[in-house]
Amino acid sequence: MTSQAVPAPPEALPADAVCVGRIRDAWGIAGSIRVEPFNAPRESVLRSVRRWWLVRAPAPGGAPLQPGSAVRMVARALQITRCRIHGDALVAQAQDISDRTAAETLKGYEIYLSRADFPRADSGEYYWIDLIGCTVLGQHDAPLGVVAALDDHGAHPILFIQDGERERLVPFVEDYLIEVDVGSRRIRVDWHADW
């Protein structure tokens, strides 16, 4: 006989919530869940942050839930007791999820964390979420736009900088970086405005 997960009351997402992964499926028979982090499992903050908020994934093509939105009360908080790397994913155990049936009910949920719970970044390292929205200045402090997104296709990360209708792609590598000041929300790069 299997037990059902104790339904947790809905909870508001923290104002600084960041979507960092999704639950793929149940794993094993003791209530563990298989998690797909949105970055490399070894680098995932899911391994060290123990309070997760689960939100139903949007319909295909839909935008992720934004903190402060009208439907923010659909989050379910989980207290994680263990999280480890397993192949290309993570396997986590949550308090109050004690069997496979209960874990299967979580399949497809997106995982949000409070940005305040992230471990402190090492010197010269940055969480991408902290770079989005930063103003980017190029050579001679010419304004290039604002970081709209970052991506990494294997060679190195790339800043997607939006300036009105124009989008610039600037490698986020030491050769082009002059200064990253997250506190002032400013990034200076060795990049010409006409490039």
C-alpha cells in the first residue's frame, strides 16, 4: 500500500524567485525525484539550497511564472533533505514525500529558488540572473544596451544585449570584459558601438 503526499498549502513565491530546473519523474521507490537542472548538475544551486518552491509548468510556448504575478499562490514549498548528482540529472529527497506514488505527482513541476538562498559566488564568478538587466557600456563608455539574456553554446557564454530594436551578441569572456559591477548594475566591455 502506498501513501499519498501530504498536500501542502499553496504558498507565495518569494519576490526574488528564480526558476532553476524541473522535475522529470519519480526515482526509486522511497519518494525520491529526478530533477533536470537548467545548468550543469555539478554547478546547480539545487545541490545546496534546501527550500524549493514548485510551480506547474506553463503550457507549451507559455512564459514562466513571474514572481508577483496574479497566480503566484500556486507554489508549493518543499524542504529538501538530500540532493545528489545522478548522471545528467539530480536526484533529490524531500521531507513528507515518502513513496514513489507521491513523487510521481510532482512530475513536470518547475523548481524555483529564492535568489537570497544562493551560495555566494566566488570572486570573478557571477550568477547569470544577476547580470540580466545590467547596462552595458562599450569602448569610450558608449552605451550598448541592457543584458536581456545569456547563453552558452559550448565555447563560452554570450551576452544578449538589447538596445531598442537592435540586439548585440558579445562574448562574456575575459578578453572583452573590463568591469562587472553587479551592485551598480553595470558591465563595461571592450566592444565598439558599431560592431
